[in-house]
Amino acid sequence: MLCRCLIGLLLASLSALGAETSRAQPRPRARELGIAPGVFAPGPLNAITDVSGVRVGEFTLIEGQDIRTGVTAIVPHPGNLFQEKVPAAIVVGNGFGKLIGSTQVHELGQLETPILLTNTLNVWEGAAALVDYTLAQTGNEDVLSVNPVVGETNDGWLNNIRRRPLRREHFLEALRTARSGPVEEGAVGAGTGTGAFGYEGEIKAGIGTASRRTPEHTVLGSYIVGVLVQTNFAGILTIDGVPVGKELGTYDYRDVPKAYQTPAKPEGGSCMIVVATDAPLDAWQLRRLAWRAFAGMARTGATFQQGSGDYVIAFSTAKSMRMPYHLPSPKGRDALFGDKELSPLFQAVAEATEEAIYNSLLRATTVRGRDGHEAHALAIDEVQRILKKYGRGK
């Protein structure tokens, strides 16, 4: 019995080590392949952290042969978010999901906790951890109500999701390690067990990010829009207008009768999109901005299937727009932009979302998980060949 236990522990350790090693192998981002959607330039990092003050933390949980999951935390600014709330909005492309905290954001137009992304059955542990995190902050000693915001996608194809393996300390670790600077992408954090674009042998997906800066010469002026995605959705992969999924033979409905006979895999998947900007927008304007993120998602071949939970959470980090907890209403804000001035931001968020999704796929490595299920990394050489066939890429 002892021997079996030792062998089991060794196999689990080797599995985790293999997964960690595979993630360490460099894989290209979209721009390294000559894929640069749109007309606006990215920020210095081409990441959501190009928006000043935004930090991202990730915790990856790999255990044995069947646990492939994690947490991604997005922190809007380095201060006490409950005491200095930021304007925010949430929009729903398809509501087959569990987005805790959405109704209060919709009602009040403000975000008072960081955002956590995880798997479907661990959102409640994430919410409890966010409450603990908020109540423990200096200055919140008298707080009696907290609205945690936690989103999810279903990683049950690769992850033994019914075990609900994530604990309070895992969520707190993602928050503790949140940093500015480059963001790790692919099969990490909340993207560890996700996959997209294909019913069986699906493409490995995960966490991706990108950003855009609106040009100084526009009526709006120069602002940053950053996007982070957790991809796990269905569709027919299209990259820069090229039908990559069809060319690879990995796409939904390629074998319709067989596809509908595979009930073990969650139907449709989901996509969580987080949008940050330093533009001084109010909640209504952020809602309008959030809707345009779905334009970028659609360009990648998403079909927004029945079982897909597709959400966008958008917030502004502009200091002039923050809402002090003790004031009955916001005071001293800068003048808001007019409707006609928002169009460059709409363009920016669509471009950044599209590229963030590509990065989530290109950076992801092959992952084998529950019941031997496997999600395969995109073959970079094949993608390049297909892009060149259509006159795209390098």
C-alpha cells in the first residue's frame, strides 16, 4: 500500500512538473506571427496592465491526472477599492453563466472589489475569499456589505470540476501576487483547463490580453483600452479573416451527427472579457464600450452558442471618476465625453479583444486532464502556413 502511495505521489509530481515545463516553453503572441488586428497601435506591453494601476495575478492548480484549473485576479487600482470605487458596467452576450455580483454593478454602476475569474463550480469560494480580502483591508473595519465580482467558464472537459478543488487560500494567493507589467498567457490561472473552437480534440485556450491606444489626433485624444480574456467558447476559428479552423479540420459541426452524440463535454463553453480604460467614462458609457468587445470576439469565429456564457466587465481607472465610499454621490468629476467622441474607444476595444483571444490560443500549450481528455495547442507552423496561403502573417 505504501509503495502504491509513493508511486501515485511520484506520478502526480511528474504530471505537474510536465505541465509546468510545457508552460515554460516560449510560444509566440499574435504580433510575432504578423497578426495585428485593426488600425490602432497597442500600448507598450500590449496588455491590460498598460492601463496605469491595473494589476493581474494568477494561481494555477495542477494535481494528479485530473485537476487542471486556477484563478486569475484583476485589480483595478493599488488603493482600497472599496473606499475608492471605480465606475463599471457589465453586459451579457449570452447569459448561460454564473457572474456573481453583476446585479449590483448594473444597478449602481460601480465596482468595489477586484475581479476574480475561475471555474464554474468554484465561484462561491472565490466570492467568499473576496469578501475576506475586502473586510481585512485597513479602513474597512466598519463595512457590513461587500459586492464581490467573480466570473467563470466551465473547464470540466479537462478538470475534475466536481471536486471543487480551489480553496480560499488559492484565491487570496492570486490577489496577493497581482502585479503590473507583463501578463502570463495561455494555460495558466483561470485558463488552465479551458479550450475553444472544436467539439472533440478542441484547441487549447486560456488567458489572453492585449491593448490599444487611441491616437492623439482624434477628437477623443490619447487613452488606453486594455482587455483580458478567459476563452472557453465554441465556433469556427478565424484569424485575421482567414478560416484557420476549417483549414485545420478543427471546427464545430464538421461531423454534425457525431457532435450531438457527445454529451460528456460541456456545450458551448464561455468567454469572460474584462475591459479596463483610463478614459474618464461613467457607467453608461462603459456599458456602451463593453458591448463593442463582442465585435472583436465575433471576428475570431465565435458563434455564441446556447450553452455559452459570454460576459464583458468594463471599468475606468480615471481618478476623476472614482467614487469615495462615504460620499452620497460622486463629486468633482471631469466633464464626460459626448457620444460622438466615443467611437475611437469602440474601435480600440474591438481590436484589443480580437487580439487578446488570439493570444490566449497561441500562447496555450497542450494539456491532458480528466479521463485522458486532451486539448491540443495550435500548431504554430500550420497556422503560419495557412495564413501565408491567404496572404496574411509573416
